[in-house]
Amino acid sequence: MTDKPTRRDLMRPLHLLGLAFLTAAFAGIVTMVTMGFFQDGPAGQAQRALVFGAIAAGIAFIAVLVIVALLLLAVDPAQVAKPVDRPVLLPGEDAASDDPEARDGRTPPAT
């Protein structure tokens, strides 16, 4: 029998920091490329591109950390230790009945 990952395993802090770091590196590199860091240009262009790239990377790092932290607040702490054996955003088995009102939460149109 295979061990199913728990939500705690899926949301380790090191993974979240790695995601934020990769996003920051991408934003910094894209900013430096668009500002001409890797091209021959006037004096000071490379330094200015490096500074703006570092600023963009810092903003992206902080933004991703704040957004992910806010999204983690939406997780019920009682469900952190439960194993995940299906996609998280699908409705539960109780809502998968034949009743259309239970499936999507809408009432059928009046006829």
C-alpha cells in the first residue's frame, strides 16, 4: 500500500520559499534582459539594469510569500493531517449525488 501525502507534506515551508525564490529569480532575469543588462551599451546601463532587476526580484519574492501565506490561511487546520487521495478542489463525495442543486449550488430554472 502506498502512502498518500498529507496536506502538511504538500505545504512545507521550504517548498514555499523555493517557489518564491524561483519566481523572484525569473522576475529579476526578465527585468535585466528587458533593460539591456546583457548588451553592450552606455556606461551605467548595466548597473541600472542590475539595480532594477534586484528591486523587481525583491518585490516578486515578497508578493509571492504574502499571497501564498494568505492562501494557506484558507486551509482548515483539522484537514492538514488528512491524507489527500483526490484533487483538492473537486467537490466531496456527498455533493456528487444526482441532485443538481447539491452539485453546483444553483437552483434549476423555473418552468
